[in-house]
Amino acid sequence: MDTEHDQQQEIYRLVKENNRMLHSMRRNALWGGIFKFIFWAIIFIAPLWFYMTYLAPVVQDMVKTVQQVQGTSAKAQAQFGSFQEMLKQLQQKFPSAQ
């Protein structure tokens, strides 16, 4: 009977130890999942934050500058076209100047 009681005590001790290990594994898995989620969130969100904070204003200014240059170019082309038209009209008025 004493050996049976010792066996039950040993089984009980093993069950408690197993229970502690399982709870520890679950807790470690939970914390590992949380840290993994935070890590991947940082990996994906950090570039977006960096772009929105630092690069977006620079890119917007650059786009504005390019648009201004294109607008100035279009105005210059229009003025050059009207200048050519004016020269043609002038040549038509004075045919001997050709």
C-alpha cells in the first residue's frame, strides 16, 4: 500500500510539473506571438510613417516644381508660336523685305 501511495504521489507530482510546463509554454507562445506581431507591424508601418513624415513634403514640393517648369515651358512655346505668327504677318505686309 505504501508503494501504491508513493506511485500516486509521484504521478501527482509529474502531473503538476507537466501542468506548469504547459502553462509556461502557452504563456511563452502568447508573448512570442505578440512580439512577432509587433515586429512585423513595425516592419510594414515604419516605411509608411517615414514616407508620410519626411518624404511626402519633399515629393510634393518636387512635383510642384516640375509642374511649374512644365507650365513655363508651355508658355514659352506659346509665346514663340505667336512670335512666329507675328513674323509671318509682318513678312506678308512687306513682301519686298524677303
